[in-house]
Amino acid sequence: MEYIRVLDRKGRLLLPKEWREKYARYRLVRVRIEGERIIIEPIRLEDFSDETVFMDSRLKSDGKGETRPRLVGGDF
């Protein structure tokens, strides 16, 4: 299957709903850049042990001038 998509003004791309529902259930993907290509692969939580901790690389302010990482995983 092949799609032609338009990037929005911030360069974002909407992934097809069918692909998201089938492969990106936990909304975690690995993005790899190979020359002109961008490779997007789903990450399944089942592939990791119970001791693995996922963290979003973006920091969220707690309103006290400090920052803390947000945990990622599960349904949002």
C-alpha cells in the first residue's frame, strides 16, 4: 500500500489510521533516518521486560521552576 501525504506547516505527517490501529497500539514508534528515507517502526511493549522504563524526552514543568520527565506507555 502506498500513500502520498502533505506535511503540515510544522513538518508533521499523519500516519494512516489502519497502520496506527494495527501496529502502533501503544503510540510508541522508532524513527530512523537513512539518507533521504525516514523509517518508522512500531515498538511493542511486549518486547521489553517489566523493568524497562519509558520516558518522553520532552520535559514538563511542574510549575515550581523545576522540570521532570513524563512517563510514556499504555493508553493515552
